[in-house]
Amino acid sequence: MQNPTRTREGPRRRGVAGRAIAWISLVLAVAACSEDMFADLGGRSSSWIGEAATTAPSTTTTPVSPVHASQSLTWVNDEFGSPPQGAELDEVLAEAFARSEDNSRFLQASRAEIAAVLPEVEFPAVLPTSVSHITSQLVIEDRMLSLSNDPTVAFGLWSVEPYTRSRSVGQEAVLNLSRDPEGVEAAASREPEDVCLLLAGAETLCGLEPIGDLQVWRLEDAAGLVHVWFREPFRYEFTGFDDEDEDLVHEVIASLEPLGELLPGE
């Protein structure tokens, strides 16, 4: 009676054990597959996130220019407009003198008037950004309606509306042009040291500085700094901008153009 019982229970136990072994194998296989799968997923995920994290918009900074175009600044005397076509020098001087109220030798004149009667006049195309206003004058002899030789034309460069503050505060620089044929000849034919002797006394430091296509004499004394150059028929004297970097002053001088090319709308 015992043998049949053992015979019936033996196969059942072996079946349960077999299923247990199969289940454990399946769990181990799934775990192994899952570990590989998640490891790969984690690699792909971290790579994608890293690429996104390093992407950022780029910015560029444009340096601010230390100069701006003189043509576009406020030329105070442009209110006087242009002279009639073909107007002669004496006519322009008579008109400028008639509107003068202080009997000064310095007659307020528009850049168009100056360019019409003195087409050789040149002026810087750029000026430091501190300059906002420009005054312009034709200069006459005392009690005579004829142009002076020294100076002949004068320009004032202002950081404020002219004459609203003292010159020592509001005027940045002055550019004077004088008719000087002897100086023009000396600058072209004589040694720079000889020209220095013509321009200033022994107490003034004087030296030659090539700027662009110009030969410029740099004069310095207790009164300040002056740059002088010659362009027929004028001697140019540029005074001021003592607080500006000298390379900036050189850039201004090198930008000279005929005044007629710096008129409104040109």
C-alpha cells in the first residue's frame, strides 16, 4: 500500500521543483536584460541632456567709436544758407558784414559761403564724440572789407551750444587757416628744424610728425599743444583737445577733406 503512494507524490514534487527552477531562471534573465537595457538608456539620456545643456545663445559687443562725422553735427552758422550762384568774394563778405552786430573781424559765415569763396579750405571729416557744435567764420582786416591773411578762416569746435558757456569750458578746440605762401614753400623745401624756427621760439618744443599724407609740426609749450601743417595756400593751426588721446587727434587730422565735400546733402 505504501509504494503506490510514493509513486503518485514523486512526480508532483519534481514538477513543482522544475517550475521553481524555470521561474528563477526567467527572473535572472529578465534582470540581466533589464540591467543592460537601462544602462544603455541612461547613456543615451545623459548624452542628449549634456548636448542640450551646452547650447547657449552667443552675444557680440560692438565697440563704441571715439569719433563721429563732422558733416552731421550742428554747424551753427548754416542758418545763413548758401550764397547766390557765382557770387564773388566781396559780395559774400558784404553780406556777412551786414548781419554782424559786434563789429568783430570774425564774420559768422556758413560752411557753404566759405566753400564758395575759398574752395581750397579743408576740414576734418571726423571729430571726437565730445564735439557737438561747430562755428565758422571768415576773418577780415581791421576797418577793411577784405580777407585777413592771419587768420583767414576760423572754426570753433564746441561741446555745448556756442557762447552759452565760457570758451574755457565749452570750446574743445580751434582750427585756424592763414594764407602763408612763404610757409608753404618752406615746409616743402627746407629742413623740419628750420621750419620749427619759423613757427616758434626756442622755448617751445617742436618736432615733425608724419600723419597720413601730411607733414605735421607738433608744438608744445606752457600754453598747450598745437599741431601745424601746410596745404597750399594755407597754414593750418589746430589747437586744443589737450585731454584727448593724441592718437585720436591724429585720426582727426588725417581725415581732412575739402569743405565743399562736407556740405549738407553732399
